[in-house]
Amino acid sequence: MSTDPLAWLSSLEGVPSAYAAARDGIDVMLRDRGLRRTSPETTAESLLRGAHASAALEGSTSSLAEVREGTGDETSAAAVRVSTELLSLAPALGRSPLQAFARIHALAATGSLPDERLGRPRDAVSSERLRTLADLLTAPTAAPALLVAAVVHADLATTEPFASHNGLVARAAERLVLVARGVDEKSLVVPEAGHLALRAAYESNLRGYRDGGSAGVHAWLLYAAEAYAAGAEASPLRRAAD
């Protein structure tokens, strides 16, 4: 029997081909359009677009221009705070995922929760769910990194382990997995924008992941592969080259 905790997900119908195609599309975009054009400014633009999209999914009504100018609402400001420190957490995600999750939440929730609740799970059940997710992230697996990112995202979003800002945390953690596992080391794909472009499917598939058993998990994984393709299309590399 396999000891790989994600082996059963990797073998679900349609999942291997969907994730292979999504990864191929990302690799082609990064290689063909970004090899000689990558700069810190491009990464910063990707993170900014991601912050805007993640905030919108969390209920923000601020425009990208407002977010860029620093005049957005509180939710967009929280997303930008996360984005400014996110890439520095990539090493922690591999060594101590709980530390990375806690820091993401603390950045998002600063000013809206008492300091003693920043980065802290809501209760004992939430703490255990976070430990289980951390164990999954540190366990050896042959699963595609994109699939790992999708599972981390959905688990954080649906279990809501923190007192606030769980959606922002989930989408930031997803992006961080892509960086830490070498899919997109310079964080040029904008997965949050992919989810925003597919918002109705995003929200319904998260509900399915939470309530729909193995069929809901399967549907989420197939959806997420599509969202990653849309996130690659939203990259500032691609937009600049078109």
C-alpha cells in the first residue's frame, strides 16, 4: 500500500492529464516569454495583481488602480500586506508550514484582531486541522506541485482555521506552494486572477470540496487545473508580450 498521502488524488480520472497540461502551459509561458524579461518589477506586478484579485474574492470592491495607488479598502490593504512579505516565507513553508500559515494570517489580520489572536487557530479542532495539513506538506509525495497547491488552498479555505481572512490566507498559501516547489520560483503566474476570472466555478467547487465528499474533491482538482491555466494567462509576462 502506498504511503504517499496524495497518491489517491493523483490517480483520479482526468487529474493526471489536467495537471500535466496546466504545468506544460505554465512552463511554456515562463520559458518563452519570461526567460529574458523577468525582473523584480514583474514579480511585484504579479503579486499586486494577485492581491487585488484575492481581495475581490474576499469581498473588496477596490479597483486594481486603487490598490496600485494604495487607496483601496481595508480588505485590499490586507491582501497587499500579505503580498509584500509572501515570497520570503517560501523557505518556512518547506521547513515549518505552521509558521508560514501563522505569519500569513498575522499579516492579513493586523489591525482587525487583537495581537494575541494573530496567527493563532480558532480552537483545538482548527489547530489539529492545521497540523494535519502541515504534515501533508512535509510528507514525501509524487503528486504534482500544482495539485499540492490546490489541496492546500481548498483545505485552508473550507476549514477556516483562523478567526478571519481565511480566503486571503488560502490563496496566498497556494501561490507560496507554487514558488516553494519550483513551479514558479519568481511568482509570475497569478493564480488568484485565475480564480477571479472563474469566480462562480471557484466558489461552487470550494463548496463541493467542503460538502461533496470524494466527488467534490475530484471536481475541485479538475477545476483548479483550469484556474492555473487562467492564472498563467493573467501573468504580467504574457500581458506585456501580447
